[in-house]
Amino acid sequence: QVQLVESGGGLVQPGGSLRLSCAASGSIFSISSMAWYRQAPGKQRELVASISRLGFGNYADSMKGRCTISRDNAKKTVYLQMNSLKPEDTAAYYCKLSAPNGEYWGQGTQVTVSS
């Protein structure tokens, strides 16, 4: 069984930065692709960034140039460094693990960008 635990969310002023972390349990992290999604109130969940098991990242246009996704297989952790945050980035951020045997989601961490 895989469990994902996100952390690092919080309240930040516009223009600020946050680094989100998602720690995974189990033994399949290194063979899995990882992704960060976000969901704002009243909106659908959307992809922010993904990273392959080999470390290749892809980014949604809304965050391209403002965030970096990375992973540490030894720590079974994926990170999302977000910079130049805007109020419209306010959302619950979720990580997802995609493995041969299925997909797993974390419980989310709230990011609020406000002055």
C-alpha cells in the first residue's frame, strides 16, 4: 500500500515562494512517475507539473517558468518549488503517484497567496 503525505503549504504574500514536499511510503516510488495537481474552490483539479521516474519534468502553462518539480528517490520524496506566486495560485495542492498497479493521491496541502 502506498501513502502520500504532502507538506509545505501555507500563507504567502504575492511574489513569494514556497516549496511543497510529498513523501511516499512503500517500495514503488523509484519506478513511478509523480505529479502535482491543484484545485481551487469551485474549479476542477488541474495538473501543475509532472516528473518521470527518470527525472524529466513537464509543466502546465500556468506555472511554466515559475515552478520546478524534482524528486529524491532515496528519500521517496517529490518537491515542487514555486516562485513568484500569484493570488490565482491559491488552491489545495495534491501529489499523485502513478505506478504500474494504479494511481495514488495524497490528502493535499493548502497554498494561499494573499497580502
